Amino acid sequence: MLNRTSRYIAIACSLMLVFEGCKEDDYALPTPKDALQNDVIKRSMGPNIVGTNIEFTYAMALPAAKGKLSSAQVEATIPGAAATYLEYRSFYTNGSGVDVGVPVGNPSVNTGSVTKVDFTKDTSASTLRYFYTVPEDARGKPVSFTFSALSSDGSKVTYKMGPYNVSKMDMKLDLVVTDANRCFISIADMAVYTAAEAGPKATNIDLVYIYRVLTNATYNHSLVAPVTEAQYLQGAVIPAGITNNSKLVKAWNLRDFQLSRAAYNVYVDDVDFQKKDFKDAPNFAINMKAEAGLWVETADGKYRAYIYINKVDNAAKSATISIKRYAM
């Protein structure tokens, strides 16, 4: 798992300054370089998953006397999905802490693996955000980026970033499961179904969500394999043919950032699925809590998954879950 230590670092004209000296007594104001320069910061953290964004901030500047910015572009070694874009606005934070975008060019255009913005404002310094939407073609592969800027005096600068590995995982957020209704969970489909929907998909159903309040045990919100013992099924009706015997391991303190979207500073990555031990794991997980999680191995061994419990609702007998899935 990766610790999330990212903090936004503003970069604009100051990227031209090279700070030297460690002693406070010897410090002198550095002299800016008399040329076009650029710098890049990767803002997004955690596994790079197909369908999500890898985000960068690209800063470029030159002395006003040397000219103005003409264009900026990013070339990826694997073309991004259609939603990939380079901002045409430069952002600043106002007194209320809100990011405000100021247009400095035309909206970006994607041509193959290149995403480009042409500047329309008379500016010699700008910071643009780049969002690379990870395509299916990049799954399990490394991807790199070349940032470049042109100025009106004919100067060009480039900055290379990467390579960054793209995860083999899939991710699905905010699936709502409800007792005796949409309670059948498919890891293969990354979906939840009613009994009527689950029947024709019997071989893909891995878990059943059940809610019970018992006087002799603490059961509440539970996830179980369809063929678990009767005491764990608690009368749940399983359609004929649904016979997968999934293995389950509870995880109480694994609050994945991408699934929770809260600042827990932890990520479930490919290697976590590869190393997880399911030997002697049970086929039931009862009394699941909000912000807890559950490791799952499907009966055929084809998939492993991590299910995060975003929230539970006792009155509605339901829960909201988010899933990361890894193909073994």
C-alpha cells in the first residue's frame, strides 16, 4: 500500500529561480535565467486505474522582454482516452480559498497521443493542469509523458515525466445493496442484482448481502457466499444454480482513498491482491461496519477483490459499497 503524502505546490514564474546556499547568512536573491523554462508536478497519487485520471500541473515562463507563450502540449506514449485534456485556463486561489480559472488560450485539442493548447492571451507565464484519462490500452503497461512549450521568440522547452505503471485493477464506486432486493453481488461483473436478474447470471454471483437484527448474535450487515451454512444465510432465498463458494477475509482498518474518497492516506494496489493469503478463509463475513472492508477471492480463483463499506443504513436495511477488482 502506498502512503498518500501529496500536497499541492504552486509553480509559476518562480520556476525560473534556482535557489542556492544552505546558510541563512550567505543567502542572496537568485538571478532568474534569461530564457524560456518549464517544470512539471504530478498531482495525483495512488494506483493509476483505467478510466481514472493521472493529473499533472505544467508551468512555463520566460522573461517578458524575451516574448510571450505561444503553445503548450503533452504527448503520451499511449494515447489517452477521449476525456483527456490540457486546461486552457490558469488557476489562482481567491481569498475564500476557491480556485478561479482565467482563460489564457483555446480549449485543448487531442490529436493522436498529443494534447495541445494554443495561447490567445498576451502572457509570458502560465500554469496549466493536465488530465490524462487512462485508456484500456494502457492496462498493466507503463506510460510516459513529454511536456513542451513554445514561445513567440522561437524557443522550445520540454520536460519528461514517467514512466508510470498502470494498474491491472478495475474499480467501481458506490453500489447500493439492499436486503432481499438488490442483494446479489457479482465480482466478475462489478455489479449488484435482484434475484430475478441474478438467476440467469448464476455463475457470476459471488456474494449475498443480508441484514438481520438477531437477539442471540450480532449479525446486522453481512456479506456471505451463496452456499454458506444456513446460520449465516439467515433464511435468505438463493435462486437455483447460484453455487459459488467465495472466500472472505475481513479488514477493519484498511480505508482505501480511491474507494472512500476521504483522507485516509492509504491505497490498495495490485501487489496487495497478489500477496493476500486466503488459505483457510471462511465463506461469510457478518456484522460489517461502515468504513470497514472485505477481501474476496472468487470460487474459480479468477478474481480477487477488495470491497469497502462506504456507509450502512439500518432503517433501509442497505449499504453502499465500492470495489477494487484484480484479475489473477
